[in-house]
Amino acid sequence: MGAVMGTFSSLQTKQRRPSKDIAWWYYQYQRDKIEDELEMTMVCHRPEGLEQLEAQTNFTKRELQVLYRGFKNECPSGVVNEETFKQIYAQFFPHGDASAYAHYLFNAFDTTQTGSVKFEDFVTALSILLRGSVYEKLRWTFNLYDINKDGYINKEEMMDIVKAIYDMMGKYTYPVLKEDTPRQHVDVFFQKMDKNKDGVVTLDEFLESCQEDDNLMRSLQLFQNVM
């Protein structure tokens, strides 16, 4: 009964102050409309159809839905820039400095070099790294190490990547690694990979070296583990 009387009283109040109620509802409508328009403006990219991505990757439609939900939760606009990517990646390595490695990883994801990574870019790379063939994984890894994208890996590029990995997690390993450990590893890698001793490693040299040397392959899998 009290509820009924309360509703009746409320209706009487509305009838006595119609202009204020109409103004309030109009304000709410305009505010919601502006928020909707703002949200539509922020969503600057929508991914390709899940069916198309399912055909292009090794993920099921359900897995793609879960991945997209997580991607949108971190990147509401549908794309991620390098700074946001670094912030997200740093959460997985709170005890190290992941900024340099995240920079190189972002460049490998950003295949079109636009300065942003779309969901399609992200999920395509993830499909290769998690479920791709050995050849696909090695080719993607070569692209990561080829920082200037000239089709070759030089010793400085390899050193930059390896050092970035050690900066992110090496000094927290046990036993503690020496400062010259990255250089020693790069010297060993390069000696094995640069078969014609011309100072650079081609894709063919990289593939051949990794597939014929189990120790080298296991060492490179460190990259996949920090992915």
C-alpha cells in the first residue's frame, strides 16, 4: 500500500512540475546521445569477419571471440599503439625492463608499419607463434630479428634483441648472468648462422642453421616463451 501511495504521490509531483521533468529527460537523452556518438568515434577499427579470420588462422571461431573480447577490453578503439602495447606487455614482466623488447615485438606485429596494431595483426601473429609450423615460426622470428627490415640480420640487430630479452628477464634468473653473457651468446649464434662469413645472416641461412642445430633451436625458443 505504501508503495502504491508513493507512486501516486510521485505522479502528482510530476504533474505539478512538467517542464522540469521534460527538461531533465531531454538532458539525459542528449547526454546519452553524445556518449554514444563519442563511443562510435573512438571505435575507429572493426576487425574482419570471424569466419574470414578463422580461415586465415589456426584458431576456432570461439577462440577468436574470446581473444577479441580480451583485445577490446585492453584496446577499446580496436587498435593498439606502441605506448599502450608496452604498458600491457610490462605487466607480464614486472621485475624487469620490458620496454625495449616490447618495442621490437610491436614492430614485428605492425607488418604494415602504420604505428598501430589491429586485432587481425595480433591474432595472425599469435596463430603462427602458438600453432604454426616450424618454418612459419622461424620465418616470423627472423622478421623480429631483422629490425631494419632489409632482409638480413646483422650482428648488431641480433645483439639488440638478445640484450632486450636479458634486460627483461636475464638479471632475475638464477644463477645471476654476467653482463657479457648476451654478447657471448650472440657470438655463438652468429658464428653458426653466418655460413658464408659475409657479416649478415639471410633467411635461408637462418632457417638452415636453426633446423640442423637442436641447441640453437632451443635457444631461440626463449623468444617464444617470453612472447
